[in-house]
Amino acid sequence: MQRVLVMGSSGSGKSTFARRLSDITGIPFISLDALYWRPGWVTSDNAEFGQRVAEVAVQPQWVIDGNYTRYGAGELRREVSDTVIWFDLPRRTCMLGIMKRIAISYGRVRPEMAEGCPERIDFEFFRYVWTYRRQQRPKLLEYFQGLRADQSLVCFTDRMQADDYLKEITVKQSRASIH
């Protein structure tokens, strides 16, 4: 694993997983949200955002957290990645995830967000997460159709699977450092 995409619904745990994977492997963590959002929750120009993501995507190593497949150099990221990790969790889990996140981080900027974008209550965002499986999931499934046979797709349907995966990576890293 050198170039890893971590994708799925907001609230699924993908950012926490991506940061932990980065910590374990030493591969740099990149948050697409941090590249996309400007202070005050102002969106980036799509072309500008795509250019920033393209500059990151050509680096030799990364763990990139986020989707943005249409205008965040999505095709390039898919093409150069060697591993895609997909959090395909139930709506209930994701909704609880964002509610917990808001309760813990309200008014503060989370580590994976852009400066000047504190956690807030946003009903449009709730609707996005609520409808994710129906509206966004099919787009990701289509995106994954473009993966090559030499690329790995790892799918988690619950957070325990993600935790177990990180434990396995930790053991492999420990063994590699001993030898």
C-alpha cells in the first residue's frame, strides 16, 4: 500500500480510519475536505480544487480521505491508487456518527477540516447523509467499476471490520520492523 483512497459516507468513520492508517504506516494523510473548503465553509472553485488534488495525487505515497469523484481529480486518484478502502456502512451508523461528531466537536475545527470551518449543525448535511445510500452509493459503485485487477478494493460493512484491518496492518508493520 502506497496510495490509498478511503471512501464512504460522512459519519462512517473513514477520516478516523485514514488518520490511524497513516499513523501506523507513516504514509502521509490527506483530507479532501481540507483541500475543498475555505474558511467560513466557502466552497472552492471546482477547477482549482481539482488542480490541488491532482498535485497531491502524483505524490509517491498518500492516504486520501474523501470522495469528490466528479471534480476532485477523481479519475486520476482512481488511476494511480493501489488500494481503495470503502466504508459501506448502514445509514443509522453514519447518522449516529455525525451526531456524535457534532456533540464532541461543536464549534471547533476537526483535524481533517480546513481552517475556519468549525463543526456545526447543518440540516442540509444531515439530509445528504440520510440519502447517501440511495443517491451517492450508486455513484461510488460506478466509480469502483473503473478499478483494474491489480488494485485492491477493501469493503467494510461495520466499524469492527475496520478496527480488525488496522490491527492486522499494525502486526504486519511490527513484524517488518523486527526483520
